Amino acid sequence: MSFDPNTAASYNSQTYVFQDSAFVGATLTQLTNNFNNGGLTRTLVGNTLTFTYAGGDAVAADLFVATFSITPQAPPPVGNAVPAPAGLLIVGLGVPFFGLASRFRRRVA
């Protein structure tokens, strides 16, 4: 985020609000911030990201820049796709019984 003081000699306070479900659980890290008058402040609460600049005087040679990094929340672990041993045991025991049942039916008929 940057403001170019070549367009104005002073700035009023400014607030920018962004909302996105992707912000939930994310962390916001400040990398650079050379804004005057206390700098550019930020908050990240739930799904709302807010940047606020208190305003102040600017010199034409100034260029205010702030850089932030947003790190998303780690995804939940993916479930194991390998079947449970108990399920394999049940299927393995059931197959021979189907064979015996069909053999028994042939004898009765």
C-alpha cells in the first residue's frame, strides 16, 4: 500500500477495510512501513482486515510505502485413504462364506 505525496501536501486519516473468509485464522506480518505520524496500522480480526493511516503532513519528496505478508491458516490434515484393518478382515472373512453358501445351495437343490 502506498501514497504519493506529490499529489497533496497533507493527508486526512484514511481507513481501508477488506473482508474475505480466507482471512479467518490467517496471520498478518508487517515487512516495511515508512508512513509518517505513527505509520500505517493494521488489524486482522476474523474475516476482516483493516488498514488505517492517521494522516499528516507530507513533503513532495516522500513516498510512503508499507508492505505486509498474509500467511493463511494451515489446512487440516488430510484423512488416511488406506482402509482400516478391521474392514479388510470383515471382507476377507465374508468372501469364503459366500462360496460355502453357494455350494450348500447346489447340494440342496
